[in-house]
Amino acid sequence: MPDINELQIETALNALLHKRGPAKSICPSEVARALAGEDDWRQYMEPVRQVAITLARRDLVQITQRGEAVDLDRIKGPIRIHGPVRQLNSE
């Protein structure tokens, strides 16, 4: 089992969102697979979800279920991660 920390999860999550492009979303399983490979990814689902929730609380990403923003304190079931919520001012 690879030793994967929160910074690695956040970095992979951001890279996948960037690669996917604006107005698109990713599934936490995509992040887990990118970090751990096809055989070991399931054990990283909860850590990925927790990092996504932390980022959502900081308004850096948005988490949705069935296309709607979700209450971060009551997440159950499949989610999608959208980002970034705030764009840097380019002025």
C-alpha cells in the first residue's frame, strides 16, 4: 500500500481538475486511482473525500450530488468535485 498524504491528494485532485478543464468535474475515485493505481485505489476513497471537503470549506472546490451543491456536513453517497470555485483576479 503506497503511503499517500493529504498534500499528494490535493495535488492530484487539482491536477485532474485542471486537466479536465473549466465547468467539468471529477469523481474522487479518479484521484484515488491516479495515486494508488487500479488495484489499491478503493482504500483511498475516504481520504480523497476528506481532502475534497477541506478544500470545499475553503471555497477552493465545490462538491455536488446529482448536480446540486451538497451540505458538507451531511454528505452520503457518490459525489462530484468541481473547481476552482474562486478564480484569481487577473487584473
